[in-house]
Amino acid sequence: MGQGPWPLVSRCLQVGVIMTRHIRELQRRFPGIQINRTRGGHLVATVGTSRIFMAATPSDHRAIHNIRAMIKHEARKQS
């Protein structure tokens, strides 16, 4: 008997919880942005008139840093 899909489901839930924490941190750090989920399951951050699309499950540890840098860059352009 195999383990079944539960380890994979557990891992997906962990990624979702971690990403939710990062989203909340981004919203605290940049109060003027809105982060929503698209119909396809991705995330979109609206900074002024610009939109930044990002994966709901980042592929590596640098993804969150890159998202933060893109939002920071757009926020500076809007100021």
C-alpha cells in the first residue's frame, strides 16, 4: 500500500498558509496595494494603476523577495 495523496495535500496546504502570511506582510508593508486572486488561481497585486501578477505557489525562496521588489518598484513609480 502506498501513502496516498495526503503528503502532497499536506504540502499544498503548508504552501498556502505560508503564502497567506507573506501576503499579509506585504499588505502591512505597502498599505496602498490590493492583492486578489484571479479566476485561474494566481495572485494579482494592484499598485495604483499598475498590476503585478504572481504565482500563488512560489517556486523558490527568492520568489517572495522578487515580488516584494516589484511592488516596491511600482510603488515608487506611483509616488
